[in-house]
Amino acid sequence: MRTFTRISAALVSLVTVTTVLPAAPADNADLQALRAQVQALEQQLKVLARQIEIKEETAAAAAPTTPKITINDKGFTLASADAANSIKIRGLAQLDSRLFFGDGGGVVNNAFVLRRARIITEGTFAKIYSFQFVPEFGGSSVSILDANFSVAVDKALNVKFGKFKSPVGLELLQSDSWTFFNERSIVTNLVPNRDLGVQVSGDVLNGTLNYTAGVFGGVPDAANSNNADFDNEKDLVGRLFYSPFKNDAESFLQGLSFGISASGGREKTASGRTAGYKTDGQQTFFAYSAATIADGQTWRFSPQLDYRNGPLGLIGEYVVSAVNVRPSATGVKTELQNKAWQVAAGYVLTGEDSSFTGVSPASNFNFEAGTWGAFEVTARYSNLKIDDAAFPLYASASTNADEATAFGLGVNWYLSKAVAFKIDFYQTKFGFSPLAPAVSATQILRQDEKALISRFQISF
């Protein structure tokens, strides 16, 4: 339209000039010829102006429907021009090497493991509606980890339905790609994993307070829900996470966040209590007797903390998980309280910022260019204690440990945002009930667990 306006103005000026010229008789024929040329030019200019106008209208009409395609280390995204609608394809693959020391060679546990293999599909419609679908192809079987739908009414109100992580454990809520260590700490044994339910969440108080509240089907410690939940017992889950200095860029406490989460519900039958607790090396050190069933109230309580300051990252959490159990369908019922805590830290040696969503190298690994990506060193100390009342009625003292204390050291090499190599060493010391024999009947518990776990990871 601007082009059309300029042409019209020029035409008007030309016509004005010709109309004010004096019409001397001797020049009458010439003036008539000039006016004819102006009229022809005027017609041509009108045609040209209309053609330009049509092109501008066509371009304006086509722009909102032209999709935008983005391919980078965050995945493949197809989005509408106004970004109101989008489909994103991401992926995660982790190949692990597990090597155990000092186990006497009697346990076959050294292995290569395809720990995770996922094709992740996410999408947004009309800006406020979104979905996520995550199948798992790693491990021993194919499963659906996440399948959910969200409505983002406002920053202060997001409603989510389907299957997703229960908002109890701090480290569990972190992406599988960006934890300090290859395996989450033994504290994660005491929190629910993915569950079916509905939750509301949002950021309030100028973004400094995040709240989450939901109703879920209810799963035992360290468990995932299947795709159906037909019982009448549900869990209520809530979490508050506060970042009081988030908006103060000058404060060294800007990266401090802390909070509390809790859950409560009821569980029944053997499927209502945990299938077992695992070490950092993913070996089971405690499991209830086969006849033990859950029957009654379950609850969890977890204070938690996260701190980031430049290359330094720190997390800490404490969890109490309580379950009412019977040794059989008619046995005496007892509430058992299992407890765990951890402190973990990471420091990015190359100076990049530590964050809850991972490390972004300032430059990718490129041998020819002499760039090496980012390097991070990590350390962790954790402890899990089984309730003394679990032995011997609900769990065997001869085949189980009643405590695990683990120490870990690691090095993470981020070749790019999408590619990483990680290597961790874990040592776990076991404690036993006074009722346990001098030598455990479970071979992996006869000495400290010493494990070296290496991982090559692609995440985009």
C-alpha cells in the first residue's frame, strides 16, 4: 500500500502540472498529444499500482499460514508463523557401562545397558493447549512413560491431565538428561515416580513461588503407574517451591530455591508396597517378604533445596515415606517409616553456569578448532534407613540390609548441549538389623558396593 500511495502522488502531481499549462493556440496540437500521453501513462500506472497492491495483499494473506521449521540441539520443531501451534520431536538415548569391583566374581552384574531410548513428541495448540507423549524403548520392555495434556490458563494456573511425574521428589523432577550423576540418589527410592492423575500448578508472587497440587491414582515408592487405576484409593499430592531472591540480579542468593512436598493416601495388597530399594549401582538391597501386603494409610514428607551460583550447583533433600503393612492378609498391621537424605554438588570447571536444566557449553567440542566443550565435577553423599520394625516380620533380616550409605564422585563432559559423556564412581556401605546373621544370605550385601558407571548420552 505504501508503494501504491507514492505512485498515486506522483501521478496527481503530473496531471496537475499539465492542467495548469497555458493553452496557447500555436501549441494546442502539442498539448493535446501530451495530454494523451499522460492519460496513457496514468492508465499504465494504475495497472502497475494494482499489481503491486495484489502482491502485497497476497503476501500479507500468506504470511500467517507459512510454517516455521527449526532444527537444533533442542529437537525438530514445526510451528505456525504466529507460534500459536507447534509440534516438536525430541530424543534421548543413553548407553551405560557398569563395572563392579570387589564382589568376588560370584555375581554376574558387569554389563552394557541401553538405559534409556526415547522418542519424545510434544505439541502446542492455540498457545494454551499442549501435550506430551514419551514411550520408553530402553530396558527390557517397551512402555509409555508420559502421556498427558495441559491447559495453560495463565502463568499462575496450569491444569495437567494424564500420566506424568508425581511432584514429590526434587531430583526426580529433574530431567533424566541433566542430573549431576548417571543414576539418581538412593533417596529417590522413597518417592513415587510416574502416576495417573490431574494437577494444577503455577507461579505466583511475581514468579518467586511455584505451587503444585494434584490428585493421583497412587503408586508405591519408586514405582510407575500402569495405564489404568480402578481402585477407590487416591493420593493427594502438594508441593511449594520458593525462590525469594529470583528477581534480585545483584544478590548471590538469586539462585537459591527451597520448598516442601507431601503426599497422602491409602494402598492395599502386595502391589501397594514397594517392589524393592536399589543402590546407586541399581542392585536391590532391600525388599519386603513376598507375603507382605500394604493395607492402610501411606504418606510422604520431603523438605528440599536447590542452589545455583554461576558454575556451582547444589541440591539437598530429605524424605520420610510411611506405609502400613501386614505380614499376610490377616496379620498384624504396622506403620513403617523409611527415611533418606542426600546432598549433591556440581562445579563446572570451564566456567559455564550450572542449572537445573543442565549445562550449555560456551563452545562445542571441535578438535580442529581446539575447543573442548564443558567439564563438570560432581560429588554426592546419601543415606537410606529402613524402619527397624520391618524385621523380621515384614522383611527378612538375613537377605536384606536395613541401611545404605552411599558416596559418589563423577566427571561430566558436555561435548555439546546435545551430547555428553559421564563417568561416576559409587561406593555404598550397608548396615544390618541386629537380627541379621554374621554373613548376609545375599551375596551383593557381603561387601561394600563399588561401581563404576560410564554413560554416552545423546539428548535433543
